[in-house]
Amino acid sequence: MQKKFISNLWLLLFLNLLIKPFWILGIDRSVQNLVGFEEYGFYTTILNFSFLFNILLDFGITNYNNRNIAQNRHLLTKHFSNILVLRFLLAALYFVVIMLTGLIIGYNSRQMSLLAVVGFNQFLLALILYLRSNISGLLMFRTDSILSVLDRFLMIVFVGYLLLNQHYRLHFRIEWFVYTQTLAYLLTCLVALMIVWRKAGKTKLHWNFPFFVMIIKQSIPFAILALLMATYNRIDPVLLERLIPDPQGNHQVGIYAAAYRLLDAFNMVAYLFSVFLLPTFATLIKHKGDIIPFIKFSFSALFVFSILLAFTALYYSPELMQLLYPQHTDESLAEFQARLNQSSLIFTLLMFAFISISSSYVFGTLLTANGNLKQLNIIAAICVAINLSINLLLIPRIMATGSAIASLSAQTFSAIAQVILVVKIFKIRVNKRYLTTLVVFTLVSLIAGFVAKQIGLSWLHGMCLLWVMGLITAMGLNLINVKMLMKAMTEKANNI
């Protein structure tokens, strides 16, 4: 099963690494450079504001459903139509809440108009994720892999056309960026709906109030966890825009978004592990299977990846930020240098936070699959307190840099707490030899980056040296099992 897990994971990673980096670093970044940091910051604030209320769209149903279908596949036909009706009811509640809250906090007409469309996009995205939870719950990982990139592929086509057409490029508005997302989500949603509808068999939408109450009761722990995680993961840009007067507020959000974009791109890889791990862990736990090989493989791969990224940011963040976000025509040299210095520091802090985020995608997913929602909610609540406290303290002083420090602090606490919980709950014996290999790999990578910097290599050659030395060390220490990877890659393409 482990070989098949890796084989399907490889396909998912391949498709996402083919499509999503092009979207994030090509299309999305180009839009920000085209419309400017302040205008993109305006969009980012609205987007993250809408994320804060996503709990109302889902109420933890997606994670509950993924785990439930993986352990009880026969429930798909029984639950699908009822949950679909429930999601439409939750969507209506979501729209009422976000629009009323927007009015209460003083959003203007343009902000409210964009919020309405972004809110609709959030509904479509949540619906796609729910439909995919049924597909991955059935362990149809290859189908899920294709669906995971379909929306971004369509966005690349639509937005790419607008950016390549000189007329549209000259008059490009951030609203167009949002409208193309709407179209892409609609098409992807229809495709996913047809697949699940076919698997569920003959189903009819109908009102079933007792079922709604039952699902919501069982989903409440997942819902609370989703709300708390959304708060400490997404509230930073909202606080920046609220606590810093315009236009500086939106500009700071734009700087934070520029650095966060790279975290978002790399985070996609770690998230994909959790997509496979949740139903896999749930199935293994139900049948009392061995989870240790999956924990070790996933954590080792993500640890190597995240450490190399963090050290890349430590040594080469200014060069990367300058490459991705060059000086604007209306920006003085002093303004550009100040923006570059700030975004470089934020990027470095966020990449070190990514080490903890990657760990949480393994250990947090295992705890979710095991039903340890109470403990996860306590951890998440503490993370919210950490994030809000540091943001409120530092944003007035160091602006977006303060938000990056808040994120790093909250994510680090979350990862450490989850690892301790997993060791305690699953009675995992601490492997000192394995911990030593992690330390050795980290030190070798740190020294490789330092040496590359000191001997005067160009930043591109220095990055290559860091990654080559890091990967060779990881393979030598067996943190990356090359033999198993090669077998998985050449295995016949069958669904598990």
C-alpha cells in the first residue's frame, strides 16, 4: 500500500508542480506587478476577509466527510444529496454574514462589490473541495489529482489571454482577475459534480432536517478547528489593512502578499501530502494498520524540502524578491530599496514558518484522522491568541514584518504541540538515530549555503550548490528513499 500511496502522490505532485507554480509565480505575480502593490493589496484584504468566514460555508463537513467516506464508502449514496442541500443553506448564511460584517466595519461600495464576487468564488471553491473529499475518500487519487489542477489550468488560460492581449493589458482591472476565477471555478465544479453524481448512483435532492442536525453536530469539532486555523492563517492582511491608515495599509498588505505568494506556492506541495494522508491514515487506523512508514516518509520528504527552502530564503531572499518584483516606474530608488529590504525579511520569516507548517500537514492530519479534535482545537485556540497578540503589538511598530513574526510564532507552537501529542497518543518510541540524521542534514545544508555565499558564487549558482548538497546529504542519510521512489514511479498506473 505504501508503494501505491507514493505512486499516486507522485502523480499529484507532478501535476501540481506543472500547473500551480506557473499560476502563482507567472500569472498571479504578473497581475500584482501590472496593477501595483496597493491595488493588489486591496484585493488581498478582501480575499482574506472572506476566508475568515469560510467556516460558515463548510462547517467542517469536508474533513468529516473525507474521513467518514474513507472508512465507510457505502455512505456516499446516502449522504451526498443531503449534504449538498445543506451546503446551499450554509452558503446563504455565509453571504448574509460577510455582507453585513463588511457594512459594519465600514467597507465602501467598491469593497462591497468585490466582496460579493469573492464570496461567491469562496462558495464555489468550498463546493469543489467537498466534491473532491468524496473522490479522495473513495481513494480515487488519480481523478482527484486532475481535479486539483483543473481550476488553476483554466485560470491560466483565461487570465493569460487578458495579459497577452495588449488592449486588455493596458486597461486591466483587478476585478477582471476575480471574474476569471469565477468562470474557472464554475467549470471545475461542474466536472467534479458529474463525477461524484455518477459514483453516488441515483440521488435526489431533498430536505432532511434531522440529517442536517446530525451532520452539523458531528462536524462541530471540525468546524471549530477550521475557524481557528483560518483565523491565525488568514487574519494578518486584514489586521494590516485595519490597523494601518490608507494608502499605507493596502501597500503593506501588498508587500506581505508578495512574500506570502512564494509561501503559498511551496505550501501547495505540503498540502498535497495531507490530501492523501487524511483518508490513508483514517483507513489504516480503522484496520489497525502500521502508520509509522507513512509518517516517516511524509515528514522526511517535507522536512528536507522545507529546510532547503528556509535556507534558500536566509541566504538569497533579496535576489529572489528583486527578480520577482522589480522597481516600478513610479517608484523612487529609495522606495524600491525599502520595499525590497522589507519583503526580503518577511519572505525569510515566512519560509522558516513553512518548516512548522509542513510538519503540521503530517502530524495534524494524523490527529484529525484519529479523531483528536479536542486537542487540536486547544492548540489552534492558543495559536490564535499568539497570532493576535503579536500582531496587535508589532503592526503599529514594524507593520507587515510584525505579521510575519506573528505567523512564525503561531506556526512553530502548533507544530511542536502536535508532534508531542502524536508521540504521546500513538506511543511512538523516539528514534534518536533518526533525529540525529535530521540534525546532520540541517547542519550540512546550513553550512553549504554559508560556504556558497562566502566563496562569491552568483546567487543562482549558490542556490544550486545548496540544493545539490542538501539533496545528496538527504539521500545519503536515507531521508529520501530513492529506491522506493523509483519503484513507485515505474509502477503500473492503477488506482488503489
